[in-house]
Amino acid sequence: MDLMRKNKTSKAPRGQTLLKNVSKNRTLIWMLVIPVIMCFVFCYIPMPGVIIAFKKYEYMKGIFGSEWNGFDNFRYLIMSKKLWSLTRNTLLYNIVFIATGTVFQVGLAVILNEMLHVKFKKISQSFMFLPHFISWVVVATIMLNIFGDHGVLNQILSKLGLESVSIYAYENASKWPIVMVLLKLWKGAGYGSVVYLAAIVGISPEINEAAKIDGANIWQRIWYITLPSLKPTIIIMTLLSVGGIFRGDFGMFYQLVKGQHLMESSDVLDTYIYRTMMSTSNMGWSAAAGLYQSVLCFVTINLVNYIVKKVDPDYALY
């Protein structure tokens, strides 16, 4: 009994324990201050603006002074007959981006990890990371000047007398989704492989050494050691990507897609919201489309996380 009393009296109050933990981790807490402030300013403070989706917004009256119009803005979205095609395009593009991006990012990380020549490895990493830092405006300009109707490629073919095989990339809407996927991979796969490369580096070298002693070749070590070790990282990164599966890369779609005839296969919710706001000046319609997009993202991430939790709770986000 005396020992129990001593243990009870020796325990520090919760307040002191909290202050002690804060003091111990003050560097990490200071590092979190700016991200938390940015998240609060850009994500939480604008939330009351959602009510614009249910109002007939007038600039002079402001958000809270404008008249309510119920679901009229959403009714306009449905009657425009573009909602289904926009949702389909956004969803399908992102599914392909996530699937192909994950495969290429993991593949590049594995290849970089297995490279033995240090200088060649560093040069390869630099070239793979470089496209990430190139703006979509620059990429769109390069594409237009090379593959446009009067681009460099067609001019070269014309000089060689091969006008019959000229490439008119901006007139063929059916091939444009393939172009978008390839450009997305080219721009993002190298930079996205950083996370997986870090996860591979964290694998204990002793496991690979033991596999080598047992006679496992490089392909067997990748298949039975590296890839299974990457499974938690792949699942978490996929879940994070799924959270924005109904959000398109605005810069990419807005800059690359040139011409109304490409809209059917390359128009997404983000570009439609922007065009609606700029062309009609009706903030209510744009806000309704944005709210619709956010609700889809919210439902999707919760549904996928629920499924993952049922299959293996250790891999769920929450």
C-alpha cells in the first residue's frame, strides 16, 4: 500500500507533463506553426463563403446581404447537361494519373536504389526531378510550338515532302487523353518517386544481405523484399491522392487544352468552374460547382478509408 501511495504521489500533474512535452519538442512545434496558420487562413476562414452556392450573389450586397435562391444554382448545373461529362472526365483522368503515377514512381525509386554508379545516379535524379519545376505554361508553349498545326515538327515534315504524315495534335480530340497522361507522367513521376525512394532507404540492409547469402537475385529481392516493404507507403500515398480525385490539375488542363473541340474529352470541373466565373460573373454557379466537387471528394476519401480500415486497419488514415 505504501508503494502504491508513493507511485501516486510521484506522478506529475497533467499540466506539468504537457508543458514538459511542449518544452522538449519546441523545435518541432515551431516548425508546425506556419503550416497550421496557412491551413487555417486558406482552408478554414474561406468556409463561410460556401453559402454563395445557395444565394443569388450580388457584388454590392456582399455574401451575407445577397438574396437566398435555394438550390437554383445547382439546378442550373444539372440543366446545363455538362455535369456528368465533367465529373466523368475528372474522375477518369485522376484514376489513370494515380494508377500510372504510382507504378512509375515506385519503378523509378527501385531503379534509382539499385544503381551502383553514384555520379550517374545523381545525374539521373536531377534529370528526373527537373520537369517538376517547369511551369505548365512553359510546357504548353513547347507543345504548341512542336506539335501545333504550324509547329516545328510539321514544318520539318513539309520540307522533307512528307505533308501526308503531318501531325495535327490539336485537332484530334480522341488522342488527347493519352497526351495528357504522358505529360503528367513526364512531369510528376520523377519528383513523386522521392517518397518511395526514402521508404526504400529505410529498409534494413541486413534483410537484403541475408537474401543475397541465400542466393536471391536482384529481381527476387525487389519482388519479395522491396515491394512488400513499400506496401504501407503506397497505400497511404494512394489514400492521400484519392482525397483529391475529383480535383483536376487546373494549370495543366487550362494551359494545355487549346480549342473548344478538345473540351469534350479534356474539360474537367476545375476549368469549368473558372470559365463559369469569368464568363458569366455569376459567383453562385461557380460556388455550386465547387461545393459539388468538394462533397464528392469528401465522400470518396471517407469511403475508401472505410474500405481500407475493414481490410487492414493498420493502413487506414484514421
